[in-house]
Amino acid sequence: MIGFRHRLLSKWGEGMSERTVVTCVYCGHEYPEGTPAAKHELLTAHIKVCEKHPIRKAEKNIEKLRSALAGLINVETPEDLDRLESILRVTHAPESDKIAALNAIDALRTTAA
């Protein structure tokens, strides 16, 4: 679901006719009449800042998981990740443990802000 809908507002008797308004289904933010309901830069910009959009929960969950993973492997910076990877590659340890740690390093790198 894109997250925007058209809504018809009728104010007959007040001199207004029906009009179509694009509205964010999550927070109710309305856009000027004539704004396209999909793939418009106003809408995509709004999704990036809409506090009620479901992506905000996903972003918070990703950050929580990143923080927990970084704590488990004791890293704080990209340099720490590089150093840990170098050590892991030459350390004698069970291959499954090395793979798990290298996967953790990769996950932290690919989800970095």
C-alpha cells in the first residue's frame, strides 16, 4: 500500500463543489488539490518524515537490532569492524563461529546509517 488516498469533500451550500484531496492514510496530512496520488515528490518526501508511517517502526527495530549486535561483538566504529574481521580471518576457531561473526560484521556494515 502506498499510503495515500483520495477523499471527496462535499460542501454544497457553502459555494464549494466536490473536490479530490490526496491525504496520508497514516497521519491525515492533506496535499493541495491536483496533487497526483502516486509517485509524486511531495508524497515521497512526506513518507520520509511521517512519524505515523509504518517504516518508522521498522527503522527503530533495525536500529535496536544493530545496537544489540554491535554490543554482542563489542564494536562501535567501522574501524572496529575492520579490525575484528582481520582478527577473525587468522584466528583458530570453529568455522561456524567465524562465519556467524563475519555475518554479523557484514550485517552491521550493510545496515549502517
